Amino acid sequence: MKFIDFLEEKTTFIVYQTFLLLLLSMLLKSLEIPWTLILYLDGFLFFFLILFLSFEYVRLRQKNKKIENLCNDLEEKYLIFEVLPKSKNFENQAYYQALKIACKSMNDKISSLESEKQEYQEYIESFVHEIKTPISALSLVYDNQKNYELKAEIQKINNLIEQILYYARSDTTEHDYFIRRLSLSNVVHKVLLEYKEYLLHQKISLNIHDLENIVFTDEKWLGFILSQIIQNSMKYCQKKKKEIEIFSTDNAHNIILTIKDNGIGISQSDLKRVFEKGFTGSNRGQKNATGMGLYLSKKLADRLGLQLHIFSEKDCYTKMEIVFPKNNLYQMVSEP
């Protein structure tokens, strides 16, 4: 609040004090006090009035700043009422009560939404687990019939179901992950095994090397991230000679897992948007793309403390890097 605005709010008080000053001047004049002395006294009293208002302005500014800082320090701003000191000012008490009612209404609404979200998530998880049974049964049937085309379609359904599950859980990863020592070789081969038939059918050659490195993260979430990246690599390997290269490198600060394909690549204008929710690109021509795979991968990677980097050149290649930082835990456990 500016000082001029403060004075506008104090207009009634200033007019009242000015009126009293005039009455005092008239009283002193009736007592035959010289005008010069009366003017000196009026000036002295007016100076103290301005001084008082200045100190009051500074006090209120400090009080307002304290309340602003209190609000800014709160993670959930709607809880400000719980820590806000009750005002003794009669006018401010009405605002205090209004804020109390508004905060209570907001808290009730948030509690209701959180409850609905929890119920929705539980339903999605239950649905996914239930539907996986018939999907697995169909997959076995097509395995026995050696019908790999239909099995590939079943795999697509299963991948979409997995995306639904991980999307539902993506905001609560802290309740659903377990950090442990993992061999990159084991995790990569486990994911690739799920796409064995598709890789063979599409005649995609794999160049896998240097996967002896150890990382510390959640196996299930890392498996999902890898699965989404590998699916993209397989989907966009549309050249005559299709190849996916997977390897890891170890440096002083990180372990980097790289997945590179020689597919159609990504235009530079699209490259910076591939992690956006629902973004399917402008040059890939995939009508069945959802734009959710890399979005979820980035979201989960951030929550796990990993980094995702993408590099690409149109009509040449696409390379994804998963960066595992070497923290104190890694150094301590890795030492012989």
C-alpha cells in the first residue's frame, strides 16, 4: 500500500483531527491568545499528526509484509487461516470471518476432490488388474496358434492398459516405488523379451552392448520408462534395414543408458515438445499415437531423480538417454 492510499483511508480521521484543531484555535483566540502563537501551536500539532500517521503507516506495512511472508512460506496457501493472527480491528474482523468461511469451504472441497481421486485411482487399478487376465489368456491362445499378428495387437492393448495404470499412479509414485540395486543388462533384456515376437516379425536387429553397469532406482518404474522408449523406437523404425542400439556409459558423475534407433527421426521444431502431454508430432504420421508414453516417462523420471534427454535428426536417427546420477548412496554401496 502506498502512503497516499493510506492517507485516503484515514480521511475521516484527518478531517476529525483538523476540526478539533480549528476548535482549539477558536478557543485560544477567544482567550485573546495572539494569532502568531496559535499558528505556531497549530503547526506543531499538525506536525505530530503527520508523524503519528507516518509511524502508523510503517507499522501497518510491516504487519502486512509479515502476513505476506507467512502466506508465501505456506506450501498449501488455502491453509493461511490456520496461521493468521486474529485481528483486533473491528473492520478487519469481518474480513477475518469471511476468510475463515472461504478457507473452510476450500478445505472441504479439496478433501472431497482428494477422496474422489483416490476412489477413481483404486477403480482404475482394479480395472487394469482384472482386464489383464483375459488379455493374458488371449495372448496364450495366439501363441499356441502362432498367430503373431493378433498377438501383436494384444500387446498393443496391453501397452495401453499399462499406460492407463501408470498415469493413474503417476502423482503418487512416492507410495509405490522401492529403490534397489539393479543390473541394467537384466532390466533391458527383461523389457525386450516382451517384444520378442514383434522384433522378429518386423526384422529389427538389436545391437546391445556395454550394459554391465549397476544403477539404483525402482525396477518397475524404470521398466515402464524403458518400455515406452523402446516402443517408440520400434514404431518409427520404418527403414529397410531397421536397427536399435542399446548401451550404457559410465562417467564421473552419471551412468547413462542410451537407446538409439535408425528410424525416421524427429524434426527440430518437434524435438523440444516430445515430452508434452498428448503431443504426437507433426511428421510421424501415426494415427494411433497417444502422445502419452514419453510424457509419462518424463514425469516418472523426474520423480525418481533421473534425467531424460532426447537427440534426433530427421530421416537419420533418434537417441534417448536415461541419466542415473551417482549420489552418496551409489558411491557407498559400489565401493568394494
